[in-house]
Amino acid sequence: MGIEFRQGETKTWKQLEPEAAPAAAPTGKSAAFEVSGSYMTGQGVVLSGEVVEGTLRKGMSLTLQGRKGKVLEINLGLRSIKAAKAGERVSVLLDRAIGSFVRHGDVLAFGSGK
């Protein structure tokens, strides 16, 4: 759940909603990922969930609430892999702290990263 504290306002909190996922690129260089959980680490944010469409690869990017993140690592169980296909449940390490904007059940769209 994303919460934003507005500077100077002591008791005003605003619930942020994820931006609509961009349409999948026709090049086939996109992936959809359904989030089942997230947590912060010293390296970034880890999202766990399932790839529901396309192939998720290292280096792909994501924009959420105006913040851009990049896939640094994909883990399948205890193994680090380069790509995850639709139907695989994986953990993804992103380089940006956007975990507070992500909720269980959200489907995120990743692009080619270019």
C-alpha cells in the first residue's frame, strides 16, 4: 500500500493508486507480473509473484507513480536466472524503492528498458 506524507501537514495522509499499466509493446519485449508480496532490502525492493504474460528479463524497466525501476536480479527458488517465462513464480529485485506503491494482486507491466 502506498502512502504519501505531504510536507508541512501533520495529519494529512493520501492514498496513492498505481498508474494504469501501459499497453504491451507489439515487439514482444514486455512482460506482465502479478505481485503476491514485496519487501525492502539494502539493494532495493524485492517483489515476489508470478509472470502472467511474456518473458521477464534482467534489465527490463517499470514505471510506477512516476518512479522508474529496473530489474537487477530474478530468482527462481534459490537460483538466480536471466529470464522467467509466463507461469513461473519468481522473486524480482528492483533497483528503486517503489515497494510502498505496490499491493498484493497488482499486475505490473515491464518493458524492454530502452
